Amino acid sequence: MKRKAVVLLSGGLDSATCLTIARSQGFAPVCLAIQYGQRHQVELERARQVAAATGADDFRVVSVDLRAIGGSALTGEVAVPKSRSDSEMSSGIPPTYVPARNTVFLALALGLAEVVGARDIFIGVNAVDYSGYPDCRPEFIRAFEALANLGTKAGVEGTRFEIHAPLSGMTKAEIIRQGVKLGVNYGLTHSCYDPTPDGRACGRCDSCALRRRGFEQAGVPDPTRYANG
């Protein structure tokens, strides 16, 4: 039997690629999507579609309403930044940062891993083309891995958990090229932070800008439905 791995799946470009990498490495993925009160709820349905298209038959959704904490443009009434320059995107931490989001996500993935008997967790964080989120950095991932092995029953009893972040040192273009080689259908994915009511990408938020540029630099047609065409 294939070894199980919990894969955090948002329905975005990065997490879809991460899921396919986990499968290519021989893991049987247990996909975990988080409904956290995000304004881009459409990503949850995309996550389900990505899991099905990848042949992952174990797909779960956990609800944790981070709107009760607030502090982010993704969970509150703060405006999502639009049409920012490269220098603006690369300086400081933007209001789309969700306090403790990846800490919460990885904690839930860790709990699920204990229950299903997995010792591997995959997360599609990226430390090259990203918007300054501190919980996407390699040092954060390594710190959480140490926590996982100290703070769990399985860890105390000898299981060694490993947090895989296979996209960490890759640019968006490199991620897309890798995904294309592995057969990822990027037309199913969603990256926009502020989509239209019918699910089209705004085309102007940081996530849309990085996604669009990634396809251009990779030389791959962009299948995204943008509101501005």
C-alpha cells in the first residue's frame, strides 16, 4: 500500500502543483481544504475539483472561522490591494496576510495526519514569488516540523513527522513548468483574492499579478478567466 500523506489543498496554482508532486512521489494523498471565512470561497470548490482530477479520493473540509479574529483583507472589510507595483509588492507585509493562517492550517493537517496514520504533510508555500508572508518562509516550516515531533502522541511514541514544501525555492514560472510536466490542469485552479460573484479573477490583486506573470514567463497559455479580459 502507498504511504499516506496529508496535502493542504486550497484550490490554487501552488497547492494543485504540490498535490501532483506528492502523487508523483508515490504518496496516497489525503486532501485537506480549510474554510476559514475567506472572501474567495470559490477556491474550496476548485480544491474539490483539483482533488478529483488528480485521482485523490480522500478529500476533507474543516471549518475554522478566522473572521472572529480578523486583521486581514481576506477575512474582513479591509480592501484587497490592487494594481500594485513590483516594489510595493516586495516591501512589507500586505493586508492580505491572515494572522497565524499557516500555523492553524498545519496544526489541523498534523491532527489529521495522526488520525489517518500519515507522517508526511505537504504544503504549497513559496518563498520566492510571494507577497511577504512570514509563514511561507523555510525557517517557519522547519520550526513547525520540530513542533510536530515534540507536541504529538505519535511523535512522542517514535513517529517522525516531515513537512514537505516542495515549491519553496521555485519561481511561479518554474512551478507552472513543473506542473505542466506532471499534467496539472491549471484551468481548474483559482488564485484571486477578490473574485467577481461569478468566480472570475479580478486580474489586479497581488495573487492575480503573480499568477499572470508566472504563465507569461513560463511560456504557457494562461487559462484563467479574468474579469478584465
